[in-house]
Amino acid sequence: MKPENGSETGQNIRRTKILPQAARELLEETTLIIASNRGPIEFQEEPDGSLSTKRGTGGVVTAVSAVSRYTDPIWVASAMTSGDRLRHEQAEAAGETVVTPDESDFRLRFVVTDEDTYDLYYNHISNPLLWFLQHYLWDTPRSPDIDAETWRAWDEGYVPANRAFASEIVAAADAGAGTPVVMLQDYHLYLAPGYIREMRPDIIMQHFIHIPWPDPDYWRLIPSKMRTAICRSMLANDVIGFQAPGHARSFMNTCQANLDDVDLDYRSGSVTWKGHITRVRHYPISIDVDAVRETAQEEDALRHEEHLEMFWNEHTIIRVDRAEPSKNIVRGFHAYDRFLEKHPEFLGKVNFIAFLVPSRLEVPEYVDYLDDINTIVGRINTKYANAAEQDGVAWEPINLFIGDDYHRALAAMKWYDILMVNAVIDGMNLVAKEGALLNQRNGVLILSEGAGVYQQLGDYTLNVSPTDIEGTADQIYRALTMDESERARRAEELRESIIEQDILEWIYRQLNDIADARDAARV
């Protein structure tokens, strides 16, 4: 049921941000190249042989796309679909190096590798090896096992894929005007900066890491050859950005632990190695406030909003996540079960609705975790099958929505009483920001201390240790019994913080630091 007392306070807060002069000059004088595994557009083959386009999914694409407001960048990305490969072949046949999709702000260059190379690079090294490592997810007495197949994936997948990216980036730079600036994204491309620097020493490079960076001791779970190669290549960048200060410090410490003659300056945030200075910064990523609000009012979202009304209860808890281990979904359901055990007065009065997106189903650990989610939901729903009724129908305490539907997720965010974000560890977690921005019920955010967004929003949320099931259950009770004035105050402070530190702030800070690095290189 929708509230009659929902607050619209803060919904219309708007601050005008002007692109700083240094960043404006940078974009006017250079060719900007963005590089990531996934591109902003995916081509799909239709039954009639034609090609259609679909916006690329994922937080990286959404965040970085905002830079197109100020320039016309070239985006270098993997050809991930058969449609991508076909479009690349069509471009080559026409003598074109750049694909410009209809109604797109980007010029796109594809990196094409054979399917086996891509599989080794993506499904064996990037995911799960690096992803699990950087999220502290390994069950270390049992995994990982760096065996012959892992080394083959490194030598015949990750290394050549990164070389292919570097070659395509340099080709884009050679075809552009001015001093090229390259903004690399994430853990898929750790080796690319080193190869780029060998081919074009003059290129200004910035690399943003969207996921956590673990401490040096944890990096020792992978062989010295791998982690040393990563550190060497990353220090070819002029600027490296992380989500949080702790991740930046861990990176600097990892370089010192794996390379000789590294000079760290924590005060200035820099690493000097072999005469090259790399600035190490943190830029908490955020959301495009206006775009999120506009999308939440589109016809698809409003249609979902009307449909979802039947799932709301007197109290409603939601979560919106990829169905993968770092999101800690199973423990969240255990905490909800424990809450119902401790507070039976809420039986039949509270619904937990989970919107989960299957992710990386080529990786066995992800398939197993999705099975675990379905098992615990079935067990809890069976346990309370006869506990209460809701509108004359047996109450079902948990409802699962499986699938990738952004409009549906935004529609749900408007009406929660609790948004559960209890990730084991996250680079940031933009769901927390989207939910707090859109919610009209003064909903409470239960937030893990392991989420990167905790650094920004933790003062306004109910915080939990990700493994503390009992504590999370207690925070659910506290949220549902919180005084309305306190709920309103917390909700307002969340919105103001998110609007103030939006995606433009994230971009501006990076462009300013890139401009500084370029100016220093000219001296």
C-alpha cells in the first residue's frame, strides 16, 4: 500500500555544476578515449538479419557515459556479442575504423579476440580469479587453485586480450588530434597501461578501479608473476582512481610489497617508480541524479509501480542486487528470518521483496549461489506458510523477482520502508544511492560497513557488519519501529548528500586531476 504521509521533501533540490576551466580546456585540446570490457552499446542480431542496439548494462557504462555531455569520446570495448562482431565486420568492409550507433553520443571501436581467448580472459581470470580476490571471497583453505589451466588462461587469455586492447587504444590515439587522454576502466584491463606506455609514451592515462583493492597479504593468493605484472603495468598510468581512501592506500602498499625501489608519498598520494610519478586518488562514484529521476517517471516504470502495489504490505523491505556472493543475499534472508522469530507480532505484516539479476552464470560459484538463494527463500516461505494471511491469502514473507529490469527496480525503490544493502564488500553500491534518492516513504537504509558507500552515507543509515545476522535482525526491528520524525530526518540527509555528490562531481574531480597530470608532463 502506498503511504499517505510519504515525504517529497528534498525531491526538487537541484544544484548547478559548471565544468571547471582546467577540465574544459583538457577536453577541447585532446582526443578522449574511454576503454572498458563492456561498451556503451551492444548490437544484437534480429531474426530478419538486421542489427538492433541495446544500451550496455552495468554501473561502469552508466557512470562513465555521463562524460559524453562535454565531449565526443571514442569508446574502446570488447566485441561481446555476435551482433558486435558482425557490426565490426561491416565497418571493416566499408573501410571504417569507428562505429557510430544511431542516437549514440559515442564513437565505438571494437576489440575483437577469438572466442577461446575471450573466454580465458573473462571467465577464468577477470571472473572469477581477480573479482573473487578483490572482494575477499576466496575460501582460502580450498580455493583458488592456480593450476595449469589458470596459467593457460593468463598467458593465452588475459595477456593477449590486454595487448589487443592496448593496440586498439593506440590506433585510436594515432587517428586523433592533440595529446590523447585515455580513461581505462576496472580490473579487466590491468595489463593494458604498460603496453600502451611502450607504444605511445606521450599518452596521458588514468585508470579507475570500480571494485575494492585488497591488502598486500591477500594479493599473495595469486603468484608473484601475476601480481608483479599488474603492479608494473598500473604504475604506467599517470592517475589511478579508487572508490575509497582505504583502497588507494592498499594499492600503494601492494606496489611497495611487490616492486623494488618504489617511493611512496602518502601525503601527496603518489607512487614514484623508475622515474615515473603515478598520482593515486579516490573518487567515490555516484549516480546521475536527473537521469535516475527521469527514468523512474517513464511509462515502463509507472506501469511496474502499479503492478507492484499488490506486493506491498504494512511494512515492506526490498533489496536490488546482482545475484552473486559478494552481495550477501543469503545472510540478509537469514537475518529477516531471525527478525520474524524474535518479533512474531510482525508476522503477516511485513513483506521482503528481492529484485535479483542473474550474473556471470558461466562461473560455477555464481550458479551455486543462485541455488543457495532459491533454497533459503523456499525454506523461509515454507516455515511461515500457515503463520498468517494477507487479504485472505496465505502470507508469503519473501517474493523473488529474477531478471534484469531497471524500470521495475526503480519503481520498487519509491515505496520501501527498508532498503537492505548488506554486501560483504562493495566498491561503492549505487543501489543505496538510487533508493535513497527516489524513496517517497522516508524509508530506512540498512547498510553494510563493507560497502564503499558507507564512507559517504553511514552517518544517516542503520549500519551492520555483513556477517552479523543477529545484529541485522535487530536493525530491521529498529527501522520498522523508528519514530517518523527520525525517519524523515535521515531520509532528507541521505538525499541531500547524494544530490551534492552526484556523478558530475565524480567526473569533474577526475578530469581536473588528469589535467594536472598533463600539465606536469609538459614541464
